[in-house]
Amino acid sequence: MSEKEKVAADVERVSVPDRASLEDSSSTTPRRSTTRIELWAFYVYYIGNNGLSGFNFGPSQFQNLLFLAGYDPSKPPFTAPCGADTDCVLPYLGSVRDVNSIVLLTNGISFALQAAVLLIVGAWADYGRWRPNITIFFTILAVGVSFAWLGVEDPSKWRAGVALYILGLITYQCALTFWTAAFPGLARDLPKVQESAEKVDAGEKTADEHAAYESMERNRISNISFAVCSAGEIVVLAIMVGILKGLKSDASTENNTKAFSALIAFSGGVWLLCALPWFFLEQRRPGLALPRGASMLTIGFKQTVVAFRECLRLKQTFLYLIFYFLMGDVLNTTVTVIGTLQNSVVSYSTLQLTLLLIVGIVTQGLGIYLFWLVQKRFQIPTKTMLCFNVFWILVLTIWGLIGIHTNKFGFKHVWEIWLYQAYYGLMVCPWYAYSQTMISEVSPLPQMFLFFALFSVVGKTSAFIGPLVSSAIITASGNNDNYPFVFLFTLGAVSTVFLYLVDVEKSRKECEEFVQAEAKREAFADAP
């Protein structure tokens, strides 16, 4: 995940054009300007890569197949099917496990594989001109996985569902990662941002003023991309409702299961359609030159090691890295756990889940836009907005925590699921914008790629720890699906301490000193 860094406040000996050249091609190559049509192609891609196939309906279909293939553990194995009021288990990876535990365990495996894949190929986004091709590769692969679900419509094929579930999540996340890696260049090369940088170089504007303006522009583009995605996704979901009516998904369990696969395939087709403009309209901005002694197979490992070593020299950046690791794990796992509870509560109804998603997407777009309006109106710093957002994430874990010892509350009723979708969209979704922008607030500009790569690897690493721990907690608690919220609330509360300790002004000074020291080493050159 990528966004541009904030410019150091008073590094007078490094002009803005010089700083830009550290990211762009060689100084002899004219800088590109982001065009309006290129920016909108960037936004439209996100409508396709909205997560409906790999992140929403794919996991729901997987859990649905597990439920239909599973059995009631109070009876002899495979003699009584799972019911709404019974536990549901299946043998998986050497043990008989609750189906929700299986979903979390498989989710953890998927994120572990994602971390391994991105550790190797993630750095390729920063070097040469590889990134657009990798975005295209993972997008086409993800679309292929979406269509493959059409062959998995029977509970007996739940093992094939395991493979598609894992592949769907990996390809979705990898495509998203390489798409967002284009963001720094797009934001930096906006005509107004370039004009502002030129004014700093001419002495007509201070570096602080430019930094504040640039930060707001980054937030604006980031939030608009989420809003455009939300608007497009609503249209896609509305069409899906029509598809479900045509397939008569609520007529039988068999129809409902086939409808899941049909929706996944349809969302894959929409993704490909929305991706095509970006494939052709993106301006291929050159990245960094490959360091001496490194190869494309080893650069990811070396980059991560170097980034972590450099991060240790920047105290504020390191504090935020710890927070990002912990809170990212809390949110990813919380959403996954609630998702498994949601699927059970609505009895895996494709129509109900689609309508719920419409509510969630509408409120998501509204929430992100309202956060942005408030920030813009009152000029609120990114950290303050993020702190406010994190508070509501903790409230979400408390909501689930209450359900450990009662059936009256804790994501156990249909009305709670509807409320959750609205709550998640309004109060939680802005995390995905502000947590990324905050990375740019605490990272040095010339090594932007290095630090974003580190945060990306850290995010993927933390994302598989939570599901694995939660799966074990569910099994150890006698299949109480709300028990993971104890772990999630505790971890979330601890993580907020590290966010509170981050001082953005101190971070800017640390980054200035860091940039001046690194400039003498000429550690980073640009690709020809």
C-alpha cells in the first residue's frame, strides 16, 4: 500500500525538484504530469478491485460449503447435518474443528502465503518498470479464480473451495498492493502539487506550507478513490440483486449455493472491465535502479532488512510501525471473526448478504467523505483523525466481547448485523485511508519506497497471526465464537499506547536529519 511522504519542513539545502528527482527518473528526463483521465482510470480500477469476489462472497461461499458439508458434533460423525441451533464441525488439518475456526485458520494460512509472496515480489513495485505488469498479472489471475468458482457449487467440493479461497485472497491483496503502489507518483505529479513545489524552490512558499498542502492533496485523492469505489460498488451490488432474483436464490439451498458462485464470477468480470482503462492509460513512471549485488529474487528480503534497520534509527517511525502491526492485526481479525458470525446469523443467504453489503458500502462512502470534510474544514492533523477512528475500532471489539456470556448481544441477531454494517462503514472504514496517510507523515522522502515496503510486509505478517490465534482460542473455548474478542480488545488497547506516543513534529525533524545524513551516501539512484 503506497502514498507519498510529507516533505521535510526546512531542509533548505535540498530543493523540491531535487527531492522529486529522487523518486522519478533521472534528472534529464522531464517529469510527467498526472492527467485527469489517468487519475479517473486509477479510481475506476478500484471499483473492480472492490473485494466482492475475493474478500466478500468468496469467503462466504467457502463457509457456506463447510456448513453444508459439516455435521453436528453431538451426534456420530456425518450422521446429522449442521443446523441453525447446533455446532458445526469438520475434520481439517488433522483435527475436528468448528467451521468458523476452519475459516479463521485458512484465512491465517492465506495471509502467511501473502506475506511470503510479497516479501519476494513486493519490492518489484519500486524498481525499474515492473509494477504495471505485475498489477496486470495478479488482476488477470484473480479474475480467473473468480470464474473458477463456477465449478465449485456442491458441498462435496469444499476442499477445492479451500484452494480457491486462499488464491482469491492472495490475488486480491497482491493486485491491490501493486495498484496502490502507483499512488505516490500520481499524487506527486498533480499539476497543482508540482506548481506548489516550484513556488517553494522560487522562495515564494515555505516548505511547511507545501508539506501541509501536499498532505491534504494526498488525503483528498485517497478519500475520493474510496468514495468512487463505494459508488461503483453500489451499482454492482444492485445488479447482483437482480441476478439473485433471476436465479431464485432463496428458493432452495442448492439455488443459494449456485448463486454464490455466480456472484463471484460476475464480480470478476466487472473487475476485468474496470481494470482495462488503467492498464492502457497509466503513465509508466520509472522506479529506482536495482542496487549493486542485488537481484530481483533477493531485493525483497534485502529491502525489508535495510528498511527495518533504518526504521530503528527513526524513533517516531518505529513507534508507528509497532502500532500499525498490532492494530492492523486487530482490525483484520475482527472483521474476519464478525464475518463468520454474520454468515451464520443470516443462514448464508446470498440475498441478505448482498443487501447488507449495499448498506455497508453506502455508509462506507458517506463515512469516508464526512471524515474528509471535517478534516478539511477544521484542518485536523492526520494523527488526530486516526486516533478518533481507532477509538471506534475498539468499541467494535467490545461489542463482540459482550457476546461471550449472553445470547442477547454480540453479533448474534440479524438486527445487529444490519447495525454493524452501517457502523463499520461510518466509523471504521476511514482507517484504510488514514492509517496509510500516517505512514507518509513519519517516513523520509528519499526512502519512501523502502518504508512503504516495510509497512506492507509488516501489515501482511500481522494479518495472519490474529486469525491463527483466534482459531486456536475458539477451539480451546469449546467452540465459543466470541472468545477471540478478548484477545482482540486487549491487543487493540495496548496498540493505542504506541499511537499516542508518536510525535509527528519530532518525526519530521528526525526525517530531516536522516535525509541530510543519507544524502552524502547517495544510497538510492534512479532507474534509467
